[in-house]
Amino acid sequence: MGATPSGPAPHFHRSISESFFVLSGVIRIYDGRRWIDTGPEDFVHVPEGGVHAFRNESGRPASMLLHFAPGAPREGYFEGIRELAELSEEERTEFFLRHDTYRV
């Protein structure tokens, strides 16, 4: 993640769990109740249906590994997310539903 604040809004997945392992920097992770600052070697697991979000608000680059279980094909999501601003609200909703991402 670059130094510019970025990251998805709170959301959940119905068919996959998601885990985060921070490699460098500070990443804020929302666990459905509160935002927590995580750093190198911190691990956060979100079960299926768990509301979560993550952001880099530190002003410095940060990196983390994402793990989805069961292994879900997420390439289309991460490749398509860059064009969301160009889509209509209906197209954005369809994009998120296609990728098992339900915004809160």
C-alpha cells in the first residue's frame, strides 16, 4: 500500500474467510467493532461473515499478505477495483456481488 491513505470500506464475505499478516508499516484494521493499528508480524483473522476493513493512514508505505480460505479467485477483484470510479452505482454493486463482497 502506498503512502496515500487507501483501503476498502467495511464489508464482509459470505463464502470466504480473510486473514491479514502485516509485513511492514502500520495498517489500521477494522474488526467489526473498532479500528486497531497493526504492525510487522501482526496477524488478524476474519471468519466468514465477519465485518472488516483495512486502511493505510500512516502517510508511509505499508505491506501485508492476504489469505483467503477456501482459496478464492480474487485476481479479478483486485484487477477491477481500480476502475470502480468509472462505473455506475449499479455496476459497482454488481461488481461487489460477483466478488462476494458485501458493503456495510
